[in-house]
Amino acid sequence: MERKEISQAVIVRLPRYYRYLGELLEEGVERISSGELSRRMKVTASQIRQDLNNFGGFGQQGYGYNVQYLYEEIGRILGVDRKHNMIIIGSGNLGHAIANYANFKRRGFIVNGMFDIDPDLIGESVQGIRIRGMEELESFIRENDVQIAAITMPKTHAPEVADRLVRAGIRGIWNFAHIDLAVPEGVVVENVHLSESLMRLSYRVCSMEDGQE
């Protein structure tokens, strides 16, 4: 069957549904209506139904949604029901923070390698993960079936590293470098620009302040 094209806006909202449903499970909630979920998430019930209908819809008239089933189905759609081997390029503060974040493993993202060019860092371990030199990059990716790489290094080296990752078979790049990477079709880049996020927050705060004057 031909895969339906899903809008980027819907894809962006899916992890949020997944998080809220996980919280409902922790509270022991077994089923929930779109209206109740709407009140929790501050998203209209109509929007929730439209989003989920992109994947066939999961609710029943008069019953609502089975929380466990919906949680598992969205997890399957997002791909967190399977294991993703992942490496981190750059072992500074941000690289350490990612390696230390326990929730990644719970979601199926297994950090099994870290790389750096700093000889003072090479050989050290973070959460049992040994930091390796960049000369080991390609062989490690192939030998460990790595699909995803996080780039947390300065932007000056990021394009060259991204080219090496693509040639070695990486399918997804989580890019924290302040530069937009050019990659071929078949490779996905998720850009995380922390400063841009902070500036958006600044805009919203200033807009609120200006509105109150």
C-alpha cells in the first residue's frame, strides 16, 4: 500500500502526544476522550482527531482512545519501538549531556560511541562509552550498524564530518552545529539551533511586555 504523505506539522506534534500518553499511563488512566486529551494538551479536540486520522484513527465512538494502545501505536509510528544505534561527534559539554541523558535508552536510542579530535579527551569514558579518535569513525559505524549521529562540534568542521558520516552509511544526523548541512536524498537531518529557540522565546517575552505597556 502506498504510504500517505504526512505533513511536517503533524509529525512535530506526534512526540508530544507520545509524551502525554506516557504520563497518562503512569497515572493509571486506561482510556481518554479527545476532549479530555484536548484540555490536557491545549490542542483542540478536532486537531487531535485530524492528526490521528492521518494514521487511520484510533478512537471509538462513545469510548474514546485506549491509552496503552494509542501510546504503543504512536511509538511504532515514531520508530521508538525499535533499537537505533547512535554515536556522538564532539565530546564537550553538550556531547557529555546527551550521553548522560538516560531517557534516550528508554526510547530505543542507544549511544554506543563518542568521537573527538582532542587528544586529552580520547580514551576517557562517559557512562561507560569510550571516547575515540576520528580516525576510527568509519570503521566503527560499519562494524556497529550505526544509523544516527549527533554532531555537537563547532560548525567549521561540521560539513566535512557530515560528508564522512554519509559516506559511511549514516541515515540520520542530529545537528547541533550552527550551520545548515547539505546531505543527499535518503539522509535526514534534524537541526537543533539552541540560539534560534532562545531568540523565539525572547520575541514572545518582548511581545507580551510590549502588549502590556
